[in-house]
Amino acid sequence: MDNDPTITGGYHTKPLRRIERLSLHLQAPPSSIPTVSPLLSSPCGSSKLLSPVNPEALSEYMRGRHREVQERIFDFFRSRPDLQTPVEISTRDHRELCMRQLAALVNEAGVRPFRYVVDDPSLYFAVLEAVGGVDISLAIKLGVQYSLWGGSVVNLGTKKHKDKYFDGIDNLEYPGCFAMTELHHGSNVQGLQTTATFDPITDEFVIDTPNDGAIKWWIGNAAVHGKFATVFAKLVLPFQGERGGSANMGVHAFIVPIRDMETHVSLPGIEIHDCGHKVGLNGVDNGALRFKSVRIPRDNLLDRFGSVSRDGKYTSILPTINKRFAATLGELVGGRVGLAYSSVSVLKIATTIAVRYSLLRQQFGPPKKPEVSILDYQSQQHKLMPMLASTYAFHFATRHLVDKYSEMKKSHDEEVVGDVHALSAGLKAYVTSYTAKSLSVCREACGGHGYAAVNRFGILRNDHDIFQTFEGDNTVLLQQVAADLLKQYKEKFQGGTLTVTWSYLRESMNSYLSQPNPVTTRWEGEDHLRNPTFQLNAFRHRTSRLLQSVAVRLSKHSKTLGGFGAWNRCLNHLLTLAESHIESVILAKFIESVQSCPDTSTKAVLKLVCDLYALDRIWNDIGTYRNVDYVAPNKAKAIHKLTEILCFQVRGVARELVDAFDFPDHVTRAPIGMTSEAYLHYTQHAGF
């Protein structure tokens, strides 16, 4: 029935799938996944019992209006086993499969992500999350086509570009690339060396790669499928008349055809090479591009922020190279938003597999008693329950980021633009780094079975690993966050208006400077420790202290080392500041989401998970709080004890919490992560 193309256009009906999932929640837990072991019927200390958790209601609150399009995508790929990525596949076959997956999604399932890029960004990111569950390579290829190549055309170009290219990008007739990164330049985009020199005689730009370091490198879609590229290059205008010479107008973006539309052969002057097999994401055809006097029409300049007239005169609504550069990159921030959001989806899948297997696997136990689930062991809870809590925290934080990005695209308000730029940099860096580490923890938590490729941890880890690098290296992005914090501290702390993301700093900084050791230093009651006001104040106090102290250090060292030397001397301090600030934002958005939840039982379980996230983060950095006497020894012990209790309580609802992520088994795919009969699925892969 699932494969019957006559049913709703070829994919499983959404109502039937809803009924199937609801019936699973209403039935008794599958016998293959034991309930809480009597070994740990009560942890040390008090325990407040939760009402029964309804995964369907929790999932509805988390995903909202995005559920329909995501289930449509999941059901389509379920109906098409020929489009599902096998565990073992060659690079060449994976690339072709990935292209077929994308074409089928767009032209058969009728999902058109490019229209969402323009009209409804939050829905676009929901599509990106769903296809990432199918294959992360597919998500990246989709992102290259629609967010990077397509996004550059509609965001950096003008009406003439949209009219000419939109339909072809939308229906995949114009597969394209985003040619920014060079062999010698990645994060330092202003240092790009590719040139685009205007020729007033022919009314063309001439694209050149002046040296090997300027070869465009790691360009997705370039090696095999791309026909166009948005090429970032220095716009050079020759002086006219007797003066000679030229003027560099800074980095601009140009549409450059790279292959013939009919024969698919590379065009004259364009040299294309394959970057080869990678650690992961081998469904994406990354390539290298060299340009030798490639001529393109003047209209191929994406000229929203700067244009060149027929007689070679440059005009712009922005007065300086730096302002034009900032505006250009600001329009491309959607890539970072997408990576942060997609990274959370990867973490959801890995956590789901690890938690379900930890509920299934039994090992040891009291003498002459049944073996117990390994999730009943405190060590396993310590590995996985804070991770599960963080996954929920990141979900709500990145959903907030998507909402802010959507607001930015509608309003173009400068304050919101700056807010999104800093928040996307920080969340992308923080979340992708956390997910990368967590994937290894999940593999180890599942023992030898976690090492089997079919159980996906290795594939997820390898495919996700590059998330820490592209769209901005994480260390560089955290420095941007720190720099923005210092700018706010210097320019706006005294009487100015702070942007939304940083607005808490004024009150927090005033409190820190006037009362560095609050009266709550020794309070250790559970109600106090689980009070969101205490939790937020602790996070924000740490950020305020780090900000004030690094500002003093930078001022001191700049007198002898200069600005660059002082920054480098304080670099680790600055990175810690940025991470602390991002954690504060994550917690604030989690608390808001808990308080906004209308369903009582759902709200209660989210409050439990939020408390675990907050107290685990505080305990993780307890040395800092102890060193400045923000937390007394007795309070530190109470935080540690309560964190263990909360881990135990979250373990009691762990199954429901991962079920609420609502990934079908054909998306999760790992046999040890199936909702039932996991061992049966697993042994079948070995031929039993």
C-alpha cells in the first residue's frame, strides 16, 4: 500500500501515518524496550512525579505548521525505496543518486524550496531539516542550489536577474554553484583574489584567476552538475583617458555560466576539476574552478548594492567598500541559519538512536534478578540525558533564529539585520560544535553496535563534521560574536540602546558591577535552583563578568601589543565570552518556550528538561562560579545532586521525548534505533 502511486500522488497518506503513530503511543511499551527498571525506582533525594507525557502533543508544539510539509517529504521518500541512500555506495553513484533525489523531490513530489526561500523562509528551513533526515548530502545539495546559488541571485541581484533566472533555478533547469571560497582564502572573504575587470569597449566583465591561490575551491555542484556559478571577485574599473591605472571597488558577485546548456561541456576559459572523495558528504560534487579571461555581459553583475554603467562609471547606494561588503554578506546569512537548524536535526536523530538503544539493551543487574536497561545506569544517564535536554534547548533557540531571520527578510530593519548576523554566527558555531562532540558520545554510548555503519553514527559524524567549517569557521564566528559584544559594551552600555539579542546585558552588567556576590550565594533549595530567574541570572552574571574582564585586559595589552596583538593575547578569553553569551540566549529562549506552552503536561515535561539543561551547564562551569563566590560550596553540592536527580527523572520520560521528534523509522534508519523489534531489523542486515 505504501508504494501504491495512486495514493495521494505516490506517497503515504498523512492521516494514516498519524493514526499509526498515535496507536503506538496508546499501546503498552514494546516488549523489546523495557520500562524503568526497579533497580532505580527512586534516586537520592526527592522526586516530583510528572503527568503522563503525550509525544503527539509535544511534537505538535515543537513543529507546529511545519509538520505537514515535513511529513509530505518523509512519506514521499518512504514510497520511493529506489531513492533511499544505501549504507555502502561509491562517490560517483552517491552524487547521481543525490541529484535524482533532489529532482524527484522538486518535480515529482512538487516540493519547491526556492519559493519558500523568497516567500516563507521558516518553511524552507523545515524542508531543509526533513531532507537532511533522508540524507545530509541531499540537504547540502538542496542548500547549494536554492539558498546559496539561488539566494545570491534573488538577494544580491535586481528584478532583471530574478525575471531571467528564477524559474530555471526553481525547477532545476539551471543547476548552479556558489563560488566564493578560494584555495588560499576562506573566512577572509575581503581577501579574495579573483578579479572581474570591466571592459568598456565590449561592455563586458573579464573574470580571471590571477594565481593558484585564487582557484575557487570546495565549490558544491561544480564537479558534475552545475551549469552556472555565482562568482565572488574584486570588481576592477580601468581609469579612462591618459591617467591609466585601475580602481578596485571591492568584492562583488557575478553570474558566470560554466557549462554549455545542451552539451554540458565546460565553456571556453573555464577549467573545472573534481575535489575528489571527502571525509563525508560524498553525495555533493565539490569542485575547483579556474577562470582564464572569461567574458560575461555587464548585466551579469549582481548589482543590488553597486552597479556599473555602460560608460564604466560605478554607483552605489552605500558609500564605502566596507559597507557594501557588509551588506552583501548580510544578505547571505541564511546559510548559517540553515546550518544551525540542520545541525539540531542531526543531533535529534543521533540522540533518538542512542536513547532507544539504551532502553533496549540490558546488561548486568542485582544478583538473581533480571538484567537492567543500560539507561538505568547513572553513567549512561549522565552521557545522554543532558544531551537530550540540550537538543530541546537548541531546537527552540534555532527556531527563534529562524523567526528572526524571517522578520529580517520582511522588514529589512537594520537593527534586526545586525541581531540576526550576530545570533546566527553564535548559534551556528555553538550548536555545530556541540553536535560534533555528541555524535562521538552517542557512538560510544551504544558500544560495539554503535560502530556498525548501518547504525549511522559514523555516517552522521562524517557528514556533519564539516558543519563546523563551512559558512564560517566556528572559531572565526565566535570572534565575531565577541567583537559585537565588545562593541555594544563600548558604544551603547552608557545610555545607548542595545539590540534585542544583547538587551539583557544592561541590567545584568549593572547588577554585576554593583553586587558581584548576590545574597543567593548559599541558597540551595530545589525551588530556588529550579527557578528560571536564578538560572538566567547565573548565566548572565558569568557573561557580564567575562565581558567586563576581557575589556579591561584588551585595554591593558593594546598599549604594548597593539590592537591585533592584544586580541590574540586574549583570544581564548574572547571565545569563552562568546560561548557564554550564546548559552544565555539559548536558555532564555528555552524558558520562554516553556512558559508559552499551552498544554499543562507538555509544559511540565519541558520545564523538567529546561531545568536539566540549565543546571547541567552551571555545573559544567562550576569552577567559574566558585572562583568568584557566586556559588558557595554547599550550593555547588546541591546543584550537582539536583542535576543527577533531574537526569534520572528525564530518563523516565526519555522514550516519549525522542518519540516527540517524530522521525519515522525509515528516516532514522538505524536498526538499533527502531521503535520496536530492533534486534530483528539488525540481524536481518547480517543475513539472518
